[in-house]
Amino acid sequence: MYVFVFLCMISLVQSVMGLSYVSADNSEHTTWYSAKDENSTVLLNVYEVNIAPQIFLIYEPSQKVKSIPLFTSKIPNILIDSSPRTRDSQINLHSYPQEGLNIPNHVISPDGVTMINTITATPPRVTSVNANCSSIVDGGSILVTVNGTSDLPITYGWYTFISPTKASTSSYPRISYNSTTHEWSGQIIETISPYAQSGVYAFTNIGMRNSIDEMSVPWNVRVNITVNNSMATTPPRVTSVNANCSSIVDGGSILVTVNGTSDLPITYGWYTFISPTKASTSSYPRIFYNSTTHEWSGQIIETISPYAQSGVYAFTNIGMRNSIDEMSVPWNVRVNITVNNPGITSSFTANVTSGAIPLAVQFTDTSTGIPTSWNWSFGDGILSTTQNPVHTYTVAGNYSVALNVTNIDGSNSTTRLNYIHVSPSIPAIFLPENATVFRNVSVSIPINMANLKEAGGFAVNLAYNPSVIRLNSVTANKSAVGSALITNITPGIARIVMTNTDGITIGESIPVLSLAVTGISADMTVTSLAATNASWSDLQFIAHPINVQNGSIRIGVRGDFYGDGIVDIGDVTRTAYMVVGRAPALIPEADFNNNQIVDIGDAGKIAYYFVGKVQELSEPLSPPLPDDWSINIQVASNGEAINPQIITTLLGGNGISVIPLIEVQITRSDGSVETVSMHQPLFVGKTVSIAIASTGTNRVEVWVTTPVEDRIKIFDEYVPFRDYS
């Protein structure tokens, strides 16, 4: 019921917020009660609302008091009067004067004119202020009593306390109110330290506020108290301010050191930091106090962001407060710091700007202003957001590179037009890096080539240390089928020429040549393997250079499968696992008997070597031929599936006219052995052939009988069958 009536009242109030309203029976009603001031200005309109069987009265503030909302406690007891009334009823409005609503207390009669004041209220007043003393010596408490009157209760009061060495402070007294006599009394207590500065202290600006938020006129009488302290100390003083720098670039920290003196410990300090783009801020330095010398030092630290606006920053208004709340006179010297943050600027470099494909380029960001994000465009449609990317160009051409960098201040872009120049691929020879051979064992080492297109041939010289390795032969791999290979091997250098009348085309790196190399030096000895005078000929017989990647060859320890330079129990165990198939067989590394397999004999040999019953895992080679009797040969498979053969060709040497006999012995993959011989006359290009199986691997040994009838082995290798068809 009450909810319904309340909602009805709201609806009806909304309908009568004018000079007239229409009731439920559609008859128009006009204002019939009005409250007016002495100038006949309408302050309040009163309407009747017929809700049978009762008449309700609704009150509406006039335009003059429209800032006071209807239905608020600002106008108590006059919003909705739900008691039944007759048309000639007299309505009593009881309200205390309100701020912004100048309506006295009224009796409103039907003629809308008669106004009778029934209740009055005065604001609070301060009538007297008395102190318990006019002076104190060596500290103490001051009690000030404030008295006054107020028609309404006092909610709170205030006063200002003035010290000769401290800033004025405002505080609130304790208040007691007598609702019968309408008198109030307040107590103000301030305690003076015996160390405080002597002088005149004062209470002033005393005021009160009542329950309807009316204020008294502030008491303008100054109550002075004379303080005489024999132990008075001097307030703190600031004697110097020093900064660690006068300017900074791209952000950083500023350290300002403040020094001074104080008879009492410093409790805290303050300063103002002024920025050209932000409001001034006040903060507190770290304080260090020396109670013996009465000196103090404070540290002020401000960090300037590298993104901050350039300009002059300043420290000022530096002050200190001691343990009895005395303050120093603020230091009025302004310490200026010039900040130079040039903003963000994009720039970059590249480790190379030209070369043949594939060309890998390392880009390095050198932008200033501390970027937080990077956007690269390499000119070939590829993008990157890495700060320092590596990009590989795979198509010849000229490429423009752009870099956009961003931070919270903004962004900046740089473009270098035609910065990267990429040329077509250049033919290259790749020599193996750190290839491993063994003493007294011939090992095949591949030589790779790439990017050779329609070449009539190529030539290269290979240089090495003849005291570390012996280069036994150079053969062509399957990729060079149909090519003519000519070599001249002398101690320390091999001259190699390959031609092909149909042209040689090689794309990605593949093996083209094989070097048969035997280690002849101590284990772990290394020799470089360098290519010189490398060139190729196009089909118009014009020579072009070949890029070279040099390499090296080291003498490994036979049986050392882990490269640590020794044969240990791990190597012995691994060989046994190879024999039973539980580890991959390593040939020639674990083929100590040189039969092209890892068998029980190899496992036994490495075990005997490990315990010292065998002194050498590799079979010793014969001593090399003297230079006067040197012989150069080439051993290769003809690669023919129908009539497979091993062909040994005499290439030259100083001993070609004096060596009486050359023997070629082959041990086939089926275990059969056959030997053929070359006798005088010997000449370059002379060959002997031995039939082999078209599968498997064949061991070839070549022996030379010297003029003094020494029999010396000059070649011992496994030569695989190659099907070139």
C-alpha cells in the first residue's frame, strides 16, 4: 500500500511541476498556496491532488531555489503532506534557514500572501578565547579554551597555530555542546618542546561549524604565548646542494647531494622536482645524520626516461625538518639539469652488401632512441621483426632495404636504395674441414663442387704437407662420368685437370673427385689442404675463377671413435658391439685387419692393443720410394656392369725408366686373389686390367720392385665398383 502511494506521489509530482495541472477528472487546477518573500517572489508552490476520498498536498520549489532537489532532506517536513485537508486549511511549514534556500519559517494561508515567522536560528559564534598561560619556560603544554553559542549543535571546529620556526598548522579542538543553553566550549592543546626555538607562538583563525553546515565568522583575535627555552636549538639549515651532472643524454639517473647542519636529528626532508612536460612533484630524499658533528647529508635521486621530453629539469624548494618538527628555510637555489633525448632515429648496417647467391647478410640495428620494435623489409618480399636479423638472398639482383623502428615516443624509418647487390652464383670448390685419416691406412676423401654450368672443364692445384700425409691418387666420382681426368701428383702438390666435351653442369654441392690419402705422421698431426689456381672454362674457351673453401686433414688415432686422442674401454666395447651388430660398423676406423669388415679379429686386436699385447692397430706401410725412383699411378674401376674391371694406369714419375717391375694384386670381395705385372718398357699411359665382380668392394695393392731389388708397396686401397651406366 505504501509503495503504491509513494509511486503515485512521484507520478503526481512529475505532473504538477508547473503553474497548473490536470487531475483525474480532467479538470484544471491552479496553484492555490504560494510562499513568498518580502519582495513577493514566489519561493514555494503548493498544489492539491485529489485521490478520493482524500486531498493531498504537494510542494514544489520555485525557480529561485531549483538547485535544491525535491524529495531531499534539505527541505524537511514540507515535501509531501499526506494528511487530509480542506480548501481553507492553514499549513504550517517548519524549516531552519538553509544555504541556497532563503525560506523563513512560515504560516501559509489560502490567500498565498500572509507570512508569519514562527522559529528563528542563528549561526554559531565564538564569544571568548582564553589561554592557561601567557608564557612558558623550557617547554610545556598550552591549553586554550574557546567558548561560544549556537542554536544548533556544533559538529567541529578549527584553529591555526603559528610557530616562529615552523609553518602554520591547522587543527581541530575538542568540542562540547549544551543543547539546553545552546552554549558550546572547545579545548585546544599544543605542546612546546624544550628544544623549540624561543619566541612568540600564536593561536588565531578560530572558527566553528554547526549541524546544518553553517560556519561562524572566524575569530580574528590573536592569542600570543611567549616561549623562553634555555635549551633551544637552532633549526636545520641547508648549506649546499650539488648534482652529479649538469646534463644527460638519452636518459639516466641524476644524483643530487644536499648537505647542512642541525642541532637535532633530521626526521625527513623534501624537495620539488620540476619537469618541462609534467606537473611539479614533491618527494623526500634519503637523510644521513651525524649526531657528533650535527651535520647531515641527503641524497635525491631522479631517473629520466630516454623517452622523456628534452629540456631543462630542476630541483628546488629543498628543505628539512628536525625531530621536534622545526623546519629549515627552504633552499632557494635552483639546480638545473639539461636533458637531451634526441628521439628515435632509424639506422642500420650490413656485414656484406654484395656477393653471389646464396648471399647471407647479417643486418645490425644502429638506431638511436632505444627502439622497442623493429620492422625490416629486405626488398625481396621478405619481412622480419627481429632486431638484428640474418637474411639470405637467393635470386640475383639489386635490393633496397628499409627499417622502421618504434618506441613510446613514435617511429622513424630509413630506406637504403639498392643497398644489397646479389650476383649469379660463382662456381666453388669445397675441401673437407678437419677430415680424418689414419697412419698406414689409405682413406678416401671427397672433393665437392657447386654452381658449375656448361663448363668445358676445370683445373685446380691441391697443396698439402707431404710429411703428414701421402696423396696416393685422385679419381673422378660418378658425377663426373664421361669426363677426362688428368693428374700430376708430386710430394706436396697435386695438379688436376678435368675436361668434358659435352659440358659439365653441377648445381648444389656434390662430390666430384676422391683423394686416396694415407697418414704417415704421428697421431693428431694436422695439415692444411689448400686449393690454388682454381678456374673453369666455358664452352667458348674463356677462363673464369672458381671460389675456394680450403680445408684440413688430421691424423686420427686408430680405434679412437670419440676423438679424445686415446683408445679406452669405451672404444674396445664399441668394437665388440659392432661385431655382433649392436652398433654401426665403422670402416676403416674399426677395420684393423683391412678386410673391409669389422669382425672378431678386429675386436680381439683392439682388446690386445688396450692391454698392451699389440703395439700397433694399423699395419705398417713400406718405406716410401726415393724421389729418383718415384712412380705415379691411378687405380680406378671402369664402372661397366657387363665387363667390370679394375684398371691401373701409369701416370709418370722419375722411376718410370728404371723400375724393372710393378705388380698389381687384387683381393676380390669373394676372397679370390689375382696378380698382374708391368715390366719394362714402362711409359706414361700404360695400363693393366683385372676383372672384378660388379658388386662388393675390391682391395688393390700395388708393389714396386726397385733397381736394388727392394719390394715396396706404394698403394693399398679398397676400390669400390661404380656403375656409370
